[in-house]
Amino acid sequence: MALYVTPRMGSRRLTLLLAPMLALACSGVAVAGPSEPLSHEGRWITDARGRTVILHGWNMVYKVGSYLPEDAGFGRDDARFLARHGFNTVRLGLTHKGLEPRLPDPDGDPRYRRSYLRGIEDTERVLARRGIYSLLDFHQDLYNERFQGEGLPDWAVVGDARTLPAEPRQGFPANYLGMQALNRAFDHFWTNDRAADGRRLQEAYGAAWRHVAKRFRDNSHVLGYNLFNEPWPGSQYPSCISPTGCPVFDRQFLEPFSKRIIQAIRTVDRQTLVWYAPLLTFDFGADTSHGDTGDRNAGFAFNMYCLADGLGFPGGIPGPPGQAACDTGYELTLDNAESQSSETGDALLMSEFAATDDLETVERVVELADKRMISWQQWHYCACDDPTTAARPLDAQALVKDPSKPPRGRNLDRDKLRISARPYPQTVAGTPRSFDFDDDTKVFDLRYSTRRASGRGRFGPGSVSEVFVPALHYRRGYAVELEGARVVSSPSAKTLRLKSCRGAKRVGLRMTPQGRTTTRCSGSPQRDADGFSRSGRSSL
């Protein structure tokens, strides 16, 4: 068979053509990590071979100065550190202001900063070399620096938002509730008013995304485009703080905005996942009425926080105190996210959570997300001079205090790392049914069906699934009990690879810090015959 490649064919499209052939050629070999590029089947993120992919990772957003993570010191040692501890995704922040700080030149051509986009791509490639998938995130908090925030360019502050006093200055997040000028800036954005050059704000925003997508469309380790972080409804916010959310605003403003930006991206990139977001109030348990975008490669990226904590609002947000209230809010947010996916068929991703140094909260949320089998990206990898945070001290939320220094010793929150670096299935040749890790006993359980996430057929015998095994929890090795598959990785492997047995419809795994490795393809449990009869000694 001959394969003809045209000069116009990008590397990403070539990967799409080659992936099935490579999968066949390497069917007897366990391939590390997902096969790029990523796509989805309903709520599940999937790889090029159709396997279900679970992602665990962090946010890396630099909100000041150049807005480039590399200028905060984030680089190769950080990517190596993340990969070593099993983190396979980063929400990589960029800002519209960083990309297009000035209005177009006199002939109307946008003045995008090539050096800025090159810097973002350099970071994305550093991560990709370690097998880490980047979610490109147009980040904003409080809209613009005029309102003690970041995100949109100065020229995108229009109308009375430019002239009203930016007061009272209470910082993040209180300015959302108390600063009229900030809310008016959002009002002008949602009504798609014009900037000084005559362009409508959302058209300029969509054009900026189109420019980004054209640059990254062939980068196979791009998880997708996160359209807008934490949309805020502006002056209409009082009507949105309720369990039902803000149906009128969602349908009249937010949903049309998402569709407009997706349409702009699709003029240059038809394949990469696009991730739309609900209103900020969704983070705290309010529902969304955002409808289906109509895009077959769309995902729903949501953040999750506790309403009862207040997150720095003066006097807190009204609500019952205590962990029980937080648990109720978390469950409600997760229920709403799963309902959104069920209604639209879109993928799910929890793109931000746990902006805190409270380890019980971190552990609780990652356990809830894993119980729901939802991929997650935790806030925040570094303190990085964050101007829009309620953290006191500034580095309280960070995994690494200063990314310009090695991620170890006093520069690393090792307790947060221990809680966050958990065993989990990174790729599943089938559909996950459950996975759970008990931090006290170090017992990890995984159950999955060999039926494809699409529901169309099953993975055949010999299909490989991969489980990350963190050294932090299994320093002296591990043993596994398997039904429906056998181990094909070495005893010292940090990635446990499972090859499904002939005729297996279900696979069950239990991993413990000691004992014997046993498998059952049929009949009674037996010692593994492929040289893995001892407990898997880990040298991680």
C-alpha cells in the first residue's frame, strides 16, 4: 500500500492517517501513554486508538509582566518533574492582552505579537516532549488591569467602563460584586460593542483565537482550546446567584459567544477539541443553561470551588458553613457537569480546583473527581506573583513556590504533591467503570469494560491499558491481582501495563504495596507465568 502526502498536509493530519497503521504494526508492543491526537466519545477523552484517556495535572498561568510562563522560570525541569510524578496535562494560560496589546495598524491588520505566541509554543513543546498535553487557555480574572485583574487588552475596555471610577478597589474576587466599572466592561463585551477601531469585541476575540489555532493546529499534544476562563455576567450577576444559574443570560449571551468563537477557530482547525466554559457561578453549584454548540469535537471545561469558603469575598458568601456544605456544593457541581455532558454529548474536564493550602480540601476534591472518573487540572503549579488570588501568603496555593528554582526542598509543597500524585489509569482499552485509591492502605482498585467508549464493539485480546504507579506511595514495590488481563510491564515499571485476555469483557485490578502478583484469564487464580510471580519491585 502506498501513502501519498501532499505538501499542504500538516503533521497532525499525517498522524491521523498513520495512527491506525502504527497501531496494527505495534499491536504486540505496549506503547507508553496515549496515542495522539486526542479526541472524545461522549464524556470520555479518547486517544487515536480509541482508548479512554484520563488526565491529571496542573494550571500554569503567568498573569503579570510578559504573561509568558517561561519568564516566570517554568521550563524543562518543571516538565520533567511533572512527568516523573504522573501528571500528563497542564492548563497553559495565555492572555488576549499578551497576544494583541495594541489596536490594529492603520491598514486594519491586527498587531499580534509573534514573539509572545512563539514563547507559548516553546513551553507547549517542552511539555510535549515529556508526553504532557497542554490545554491552551485564554485566561482572565477581573477582565483587565484597570480593575486589578488581567486578561483582555486595554483597548477592549470600552464605553463607560473606561470613564467610571474603578472603585472600590477590594481586589480579587470582591471586585466582581462591588465595582460597577468592571461589571460595565463585561456588559460591553457580552453585547459585542465596538472598540475604537470599529471592530466588535467578540469578533476581535474570535480573530485572536483563530490566530492561535492556526499556529497550534498541527501540535499533537495540544489537548484543546479553552475559550474563556470563568465568564462573568457583568451587571446581571445578582440574577445568576441561585441554584438554577442564569438561564436567560446563558442562552442570549454566553452560548452565542461560544458558538461564535468556535466558528472562528474552525475556519483554520477542524479537529482540535474546543472547550467552552460555564459562568463563574457554576463553580459554586449553580446550574448552567448553555446549550449544545453543535460542534462534534467540543468539551465542557468547568472549575469547582466551595461556596461556603467565600474565597475572599468580604464576609464570605451567604451559605451554611463547614465541610458538609462544601461536599454538598461539590456534588452539585459534578452532577451539573455530568448532566451537561449527557445533554450535549460533550467531553468533560475539571480545569481548575483547590486554590487552597488546606490538604483535606485538596484530597477531598481529587477523590470526588476520581470517583466520577473526570480528568482534572489543579490550581496552581506556582505562586508566580498572582495578582488575582485570595491566597495569604501568596504561595499558599502553589505546588512549587518559584519555578525558576528546582522543584524540590523548601521550594516544593511535598504534602500537596503526595496527595495529588495518585495511581490512576492513564489509558484504558475500554470504558472505565470505577477506580479508587485508599491513601491509608495504599490499595488501588480499577474496573473497566473492554467495550469501546463509543459503544461500538470491544477491544480485542492483547489490547493494552496503562496505570501510573507513583513512587511516593509504593517505594518498596507493589503487587497486583488481575482478572481479565495480565501484566506486560517490568516489575520496576512506573507505568503498569495490562494486556487484556482472550474473550475478556471486563478487567479488574487490585494493586497493593506487598503480596504476590496473580492473574486470572479463565479458571482459578494463578501465579503469573510471564516472570512476574514476585511482587512488582519498584525502583522509581
